[in-house]
Amino acid sequence: MVSRLVVNSWFGLRLNSPNDVTFSTKIAGRKYMCFTDPPFAYLQGFGSLPQMGSYVYRFDLTTEELRPVITDLMAPNGIALDQDEMTLYVTDTETNSLGKNTYVVYAYDLTNDGLPVNRRVFSVSSLGGPDGIKVDKAGRVWIGEADGINVRDKHGTLLGVILGRNLCQSGVISNFALAGSTVIILAQEQLWRLDLTMSVL
């Protein structure tokens, strides 16, 4: 296996701490990598003072052009595209723009050029910051939050919760992966496998 550095700066300014990533292959025949870059390395004491804001970037896998496409979030964290690649979801872990101790998941429409527009609140997490986010083949949005994994329909209506306290002592789920009829859950110091009754991806 051979690895190589893809990107680490924007016009010489160091990235903060790239956190989550999603890929697009259907927009205007281009292949894009979109990723979040929150200041978590600095805030958690293992990174230097940020040189850039907390942005969401789009990286063109063909031309290797890097472009900030969302620049007005406090700490963009999880990121996901729906199956049609027409809607982009981003979790904002540090925001309190809607009131005290609230954390927001935003949805964006994507233009024909793959740029996010029409930002709107998709959901609000009152118990703690939303982290990992995935969209299944039925358009349901799965979000790792303080109380567990919250599953919502495409309109943001809560359909159900996989309670974190049933998996680990802290109850906090940081991230997860959907794999067919299986959910792999990262719960602090533990990793869990949850088998579903149907395939979701």
C-alpha cells in the first residue's frame, strides 16, 4: 500500500485539523472530495494556533484545486451527501447561534457546479454536539449525538434513537459507519457492531 499527501494547506496557510470527509462523483462530471476543518487540534491541546477559519473545503480530485465553500460555521464536524448528491449535510459542533447550549445540523442544496447554497437548519441537538453523520439509501439521516445515534427522515423529523447509554458508560457516540445491514459504532473506548433487520446501505 502506498500513501501520499493530498492536501495540507490553502495558499500556504496550514489547515487546522481535517476531521470528516465525503466524496462526490455525480456533479458536473467531476470528482470532488469535501471535508471539514474544525479547530479541534488546537482546542484539545495537540495543535498550534489556527491560521485559517473553521471551513468546509472542496477538493477537485482531477485538478487538485482546493476551495473553501462554507466559511460561516463555528466548528464544522461531520459531513455527508445524500444518495443523489443534491443535498449536503454538515454538523456544527460548537455553535450556539440558535440559543444557549444548542448544536445544529445544517442542510445545503448543491448547485450544478457543486457549490452549497440555501443553508437551512436540519436539526438541533440539545444534549451535546453532533458528530458523525451518514445518509442511507432511503434518504434517512443518521447523526451521532450525545444521547446516541439519532435517525431522521429527509425533513429532519426524528424517527428513532439508538441509545448510547446502552453501549457504553459515557453514553457518547463519536462516530459510526453504515455497512449494508450493519452499523459499526465508535463509542469512546469501545467499538460495537449492531446488526439491523434490513440493509440500509
